[in-house]
Amino acid sequence: MTTLITSFYRSQVLDPYLGLPWDSGAAAAYASLRTACENEGKPLGAMDMLIAAHSVAAETVLITNDKAFYNVQHLLSLEDWTKPIEH
């Protein structure tokens, strides 16, 4: 039963978000985001910048508890997974 639940969870919840392509849209989002962050004096780490740019390019909400992203939250769509959902 656990395998069936795990398989269902992966196919219905995780698979749509796995393997997003790094394409020209993601690269363009990276360039814009990096420029904006540097102009504001709020650079992100290398991997955080890639993650944030990918989220912007895919027009998705970045679900994280990493406080680095909240320094530039006006440039991103963020949700903190540790906080209750507000309706």
C-alpha cells in the first residue's frame, strides 16, 4: 500500500514540477533577476539565483523557508512552507 501511495503522490504531485527545462526564458529571467539584485545591493548565492530565475521564468510560486529569497521578495512570488495558509 505504501508503494501505491508513494507512486500516486509522485505522479500527481511531484512529477509536474520535476525536470523543468533550463531554456532561453530561464536564462533571460536569470539575467534580469541578477541585474536587479545587484543594483539593489542584495545579491543571492549562485544556486539561489538559479532557483529563483527558474521560478520566475516558469511563472511559479517558489515555496521555501530560505530567508535569502525574502530579501528580494518583491521580485519573486514566494510562499513560506512553515507558515499556516491564510485564506
